[in-house]
Amino acid sequence: MKLNNLKPAEGATHSQRRIGRGTGSGYGGTSTRGHKGAKARSGYKRKIGFEGGQMPLQRRLPKGGFKNINHKEYLAVNLSTLQKLAESKKLSKITVADIVAAGYAKKSELIKILGMGNLSAKLEVEAHAASKTAIAAIEAVGGNVTII
């Protein structure tokens, strides 16, 4: 068997209908389009959600919700993460750049310090936001938090 000997199975292929080539072909006149209506006309494109003139589903259902354009999305960094970072890099001051360099956040993300975990190192922490429990825990060990 060679590539030039390959043929499709008997009956698997058939010639395409040549529509719109005169009445003698059996596919002239309306050329398989039926009579009148949008589908019979040239340039017809089915609109997404069109239901034949019935009110479409997306217009029957009520609008809902809203988008808060003032909402800020923060990346949570816990005290346990700060403790781990301070121990591994031997830092006394942790900035946003240090957190990004360690791979905990991206440069474009806003960072919020949360109070989960234990902190034993005295740290100066710089972040975009911090929870009350995180601030209290950092100040309890003699550190301070700077919101930038």
C-alpha cells in the first residue's frame, strides 16, 4: 500500500449540490432557502440570542448586581510569613520590595498584613494595609508598621 493508492471507502464521499444554477438542476429558484424571511435573503447572519422575534432570554431576565469601581484587591500576607522571611533573610525591616523579591507577591499587587501566626522578631514592616490584630501583634514585640 502506498499513499498514492489510498482512496476513501465506497459511498463515503459524494459530490456537492450546485445550488442556484437554474430550475433544471432541481436547486434553482429559492435554492434550498425556502420562501421569504431573513434566512432567505442575502447577507443573513444569525444574531446571537435571537429567538425568532420572541423577547430574548437576556432581555426577559432582570438586571442584577453592580461593580464597585472603588474596590481595592489586596494580597494577604500573614505574620507567620513575615517571621519566616525575617529568619531566612536576616531582616529587621521588611518592605514591599522584600516581599516581592521573596516571591510572595507581584510588583503590581497591593499587600495587606494579616494577624495569623506568631511573630517573635522585632520588625519594621512597610505595607499598603494592615489589620488591627497584625498591627497589635507587631507592636507587642517592639516593632512598628508603616502604611504606604
